[in-house]
Amino acid sequence: MNKTEFINAVAEKSGLSKVDAKKAVDAFVETVTSELKAGGKIALLGFGSFSVAEKSARKGVNPRTKEVLDIPARKVVKFKAGAELADIVK
């Protein structure tokens, strides 16, 4: 499902117009993005939680040339599904 299909599904299930559903989805994405950028965590009960994790620097190997590379430290976004979502997906 891409963003347009998601917006259409939200509009259909919520009774909102597609324009309002697009605004709601965009506001959700913007809110999650800004909170994670600030280093925060978002927990949606029953759905899951978004957080930022630190990955430390490490050594890697280029499989083609076998050259050892330094992979720098970085931040990654993590999503952990809530219990209800995990049960539904099973």
C-alpha cells in the first residue's frame, strides 16, 4: 500500500474527505518525524512505538574487493509493534 492508497483507506474508514484525510496523514507523519528528530519517542497504545536508536561505529567488509571499511556511527528509527498489533498479524 502506498501513501495515496493509505490516504484513500483512511478517508473511507473515517468518513473524511480525501483532502482532510491527506491533511491528517501528513500531520501524523510530520509529528512523528519532528518528535524523532528531537530524539523523542512516540508510543501508540495497542499499535506500537517509534524510537531512535544509536548504532555504534564498526568495521565492515566490501564483499567484492574484500576491503575493510569503517562504517560510521549513526542513528536509526526503530518501530516495535504493540501486543494487539502483533496478535492480529499472527
